[in-house]
Amino acid sequence: MVRTAHGYSAETLPFVETISPQLRKNIISGMDINLTSLLIPYYSGSGTHELSLSEDKNNKSDPRSSRSLSLGEFIQAFGIYKNIMCTTFPHRRSELDLYERDLVDMATRYPGVTTPIVISNLVQELENHPNKEFKNYLVFGLSQGFSTGITTLPSKSIECKNLRSALSQPAHVLKLIEMEVEKGFLEGPFDFIPFKHYRINPIGVAEGKYNKKKRLIVDLSAPHEDPKNPSLNELIDKDEFSLQYVSIDDAIRTIKSLGFKSWLLKTDIADAFKVMPLSPMLWPFHGIKWDDRYYFFNKLVFGCRSSPKIFDTLSQAICWIAQNNYNIEHILHLLDDFLVIVPEQDNAQQTMNTFLDDEVQSLGTTCKRDTNSLSASLRADDGLNLKIDELWDASLSESTRLTYKSAFKCFRTFLVMNGQPCSEVNLPYVKEDLLVYFVTYCQKALNLKHQTIKLYLAGVRHYYIRFLGYDPMANAIRLPVILRGIKKSQNNVVQERLPITSSILNKLCALLSKGIFSPVLDLMFQCAFKMAFFGFLRCGEFTCRSYNDNSCTVLLQDITVDPTKQFFIFRLRSSKRDPFRQGVNITIYENDTFKPVDTMSKYLSIRYNNGALPKSPLFVEDEFQSSPLSRETFISSLRQLLDTLGYNTVKFCGHSFRIGAATSAAACGVEDHIIQTLGRWSSDCYIRYIRTDAKVLKRAQHDMCFHN
């Protein structure tokens, strides 16, 4: 084709390539060029004396040169490039044809960043969103892929072994991977890794808690405890991607504000995280391996530290759109779960249809319907229902459970007396006024103390949360005032409890050394007294309330004596401040005054020589039987000894050793934080345990007289 002074002829116009002479020269000389410039008529291109690819004559950026090409545009631009190159080097045509074929094949098989979200509709819906930065982040991430916040990409490529749950279920793993590939969440399979730097992460199989559905899990926290090769999650800032979730209290407040019988509409987004594309630069590091073939995730991975926070931006956008564009005022979300609350008088079905059909579907997402309804088979599953009841009971200690049971019985009696039938499965709706009358009834008719009434209220609250799913005392403003009035109207004198100080402990041990009960029991009580004192123990931490309460019994194996006999360790497996039974080690060191380690060593030796086993109780009711020492027997024996020593035993109790330990430590000048540590107090309440002698107060007032 020849261009004349009058231009090209009409019949040759479809073959015209409107390329500037300078850009044509750059292509032939082998310079790098931007393919986008080949689609811009007479774009100058870069050269020694020419403007750069992204500048025009006014030195302004040309936005056309920075955009990404579609597959069709690439084929068109590369065809122009190939034709220009082959006019000078015709032998390169086959090479360039193969190159073009490979690129088109890759683009067809691996389409890059994709999402079911209709971004144009989302942009339109968010047009009036006040936070432009939020909107731009979400739109850019959906179109270009989200960064997971990895601070530095791993420079070393490693492969981690798969989890045992995957290796034991190969058929399930293969099926799950094939489903991920089919849905477009995974790239692959590859026989060889197509990246220079990569990370192959462990996979496993998890089972749904209720539906038993298998799902693929990826451990992005692997490798574990490898400082040279930190996991992907370790490379993500925990604080930057922390997330504040909505709570049940938020929903309850909304429901209460709308009134009784409000409609609750629940739904969730299908394949939640998988609608959020992953930045292509991160694909190589989100790889997995199965049957010697490699796959790489192109969507957010469940198990990535930042995935919840990233996905939550979409949920926030959906909620904002619902509230501002569709007049759905009351909507809450917890990641991919949405709760729409509608007043009783409104059309709930229409609201749900508006949310699901008009909004959600227009954005390209898919929500499930009726996800909150239980199937008949679940409701009739006696095994599951029985287990749920067991777990509810297990959430409380035995004593608390019995107290709450008594509280509910009292509350039920009160309701029946006032013409309101009540049972566990048919609880009436409770307002604050009713609770005010109930606590007044407890104080006036039952003569209950303030502390007991508070316990009864806690029991009522527990039953309502368990069987009705709401807290009847939430946002109560009058009830606390009435309780305070009850407290002030009662004689709330706390019974004084005297401490067993080091001097009293010394007298008790000296008395036992002379022989009171039997040689073994005398040694046992010395051992128990010393351990209770130096361990700052509560009575219930080394005794049982009854013969049947063996759940927290201290065993012989809970004591470990140091070979040098400089200390022994008492493993306290459970306590009042340890409801989850994590346990704590209490170390008691040897001293020349009381010799607690030597006493414990002698006692253990006698017990084992008498045939006791490691799982036998440490302290027993009688040397000839293995029943654990009860609280009643311990306190009775203690008071018998104190009475022999001439003390008024009424004011001494099992807690006296803990009180005495704190008092003795304070009197000796032990620092406050050390006392707090020794007694395992989490607050400054240990101060209440310290008893100040009258002589100390007298001396303090005397010293005040001489202050300058």
C-alpha cells in the first residue's frame, strides 16, 4: 500500500496501519514499545528525540497508554507489531506466530483477575458513598486483585507437606480440588511449577460441624516455627487486618428498638471469599500440591490472616447500599452472614425480595435463602440434642448449675403464684418491671440476702439465654437501683475471718508433732497446712466438698519434688479463677523454719510405701482408705487443733491460710506485686486479704506525732 498526497484509496483502507514513522522505526530497531500505542493513531512513541510513550506534546500524561488491553485488543495490536516487524525480517513470522499462539492460549485458559461481582453496577450503587478511599479500594481490588498485605514476598521457594487429614482421605481431596478448579478458584493443574519463586502450602480436609460436609482447608501458617522461612500469615500485619465483629448485643438492641414480634431475615453469600480475586503477583505463593500436580489459588484463601478484613469491605458496601439505596434500614452483617430486621407492621417478604433480588443479584453475588431454618431431621436428632444439653451443663460448674436450678425454680414459683404459667420450654417474655417485682419478692417474702438475689438473677438470665435466646436484663436501668436499695436496707456485715499467720502455723505444726490423730494423719495435716500457707491456697483447691466430688481431687502425681529437695511443684489442675481447667504450677521452696519440702517428701514416701498409686488422692480422710479429704473434715480437724491451742475457732475457716499468707507476707515487707503473684490474684483485691494488727495501727499513730 502506497500513501499518496491524497491519502489511501478506499479499497485499501481496511489494511491501513496508522502508525507514526518514528514508532515504526522503534519496532524495527528492536526497542521495547507499548502495544497500546499501536492502537492510537499516529502515536509518536519513544525515541532519542521523541516524546515518551506516556507523554504528549504538552508534556501531559496520556491515560490511553496506561490501560490494560483486552484479548481482542491484544491480538489486534500484536498483529500490527508482527506485520511491521516482518516487513523487514520476514523469517521471524513463524517465531512471532508461535509466541502469539502461546499468549492467546494462556489468556484463554487462565483469564487472569475475575470476579462474579458486576463492577460497573457496584460503582453505580456506591456513587454517593461518602468514603471515596473505601470505594476506590474495593473497586480496584475487584478489578485488579486484592493484596493480602504481605510485607515482603518470600524469596525462597519451599514445598510443605500436606496435612494428615488430606492424606487419609485422598478421594475427597481430589474431588474438592476438581470442584475448585471447575469453579475457577484454582489455576491448574500444572506438571511443573510455572513460577520462579513460589510457596506450596499444606492442605487438609475439614468436616462441617452439623452437616458433616467436607471442605478443603489450606494451612497458610506453615511452615511452623521456622524463623528462616516465615509463613504467609506471619508476613501479614496482624493489627492492620484486625476486624471488629458485630455482636449479638447489637442485634438485640435493634430488635428491642423495633418492638416485639419483629421479623428476622437471615442469608449469607455463597462461596464468600471466592468472589474476591487475589492479586496475580500473589498467585505463586498460594499454591498447593496433590498427586504430584500443582495448583494455585486466584481468589482469597480461607485461612489467610487478612481474608476476613478484605472480604468485610464487600459486606460493608452491601449493607450501605441496602440502607441508602433500597431503604432497608436495619441490616447487620458478620462477614458473609446478613441479618435484616423488619418491624412487625412492614412486609418482611417484600424486604427480603428487595435485598436478594434487586440488590444482591444486580451486584452479581449469590445469596442463600432460608439458611437459618433447621431441618426436621436436625430437630428430631436426639443424639445431637442430648449432646447440646450436655454442653450447656458443662459450661457451668456443678455448684453453679445447682444454684441456677434453684434460682429458676424460685422464679417459676413466683410466676405461677402471680398467674403466669412457666416452664423451661415455655418461658414468658420478661420485662424489667417483672424482674423488679421478683427481686423485691425474694427480699421481702423469702428474706434472701443481696448476694443471693444477685445469684438468682444470674440463674434466670442463664435460662432465658439458653432456652429463649435473649438476655432479659440487657439495658436494665431500674433493676440495679432496686438491688442497691436492697443492699443498703440489709445488715450487710461481713463475717470476720481471722488469718492463720506464720506464728499460728508454727504452733499448729508443733502440736501435730507431739501426736494428735495418728502418725500418718499428723504428718498429712502438717503437709496440708504448710502447702496451703506457702501456696496461698483456697480450701477448695486441695479438699473436696463431698465424697462424691472427685473431679478436682489433688492426686499424688500432681506433686513433683525436686531431686535436690530445694523445692516441690504442685500442679493445681483447676481452681475458682480457672474455669477452663488450664492448670497452673505452684512452686514451694524449702526453708529452715517450716521445712515444707522435707515434710512433703516424707509424706509421699510413706504413702507410696503403703501401696498408694500416683492417681491416688494426695490428702485422704483416713490412712486406711483412699477417699479424698473433704472440706468438712479438714475444717473440723483444724478447729479442733486451734481449740486445743486456746483460740476462738468460730472466726477461723478454710480460707484462713490464704488470708494468713497474705497478711504474713505484707507484715514482712514483701512487695505488693510479689504478694499478688504468689496468690495468683489478677487484680488488687488481694489487699482485702491482708489483716492489720491493732499494735501496728497504734505504732503508726504514735509515729505520726513526730513527723516534721
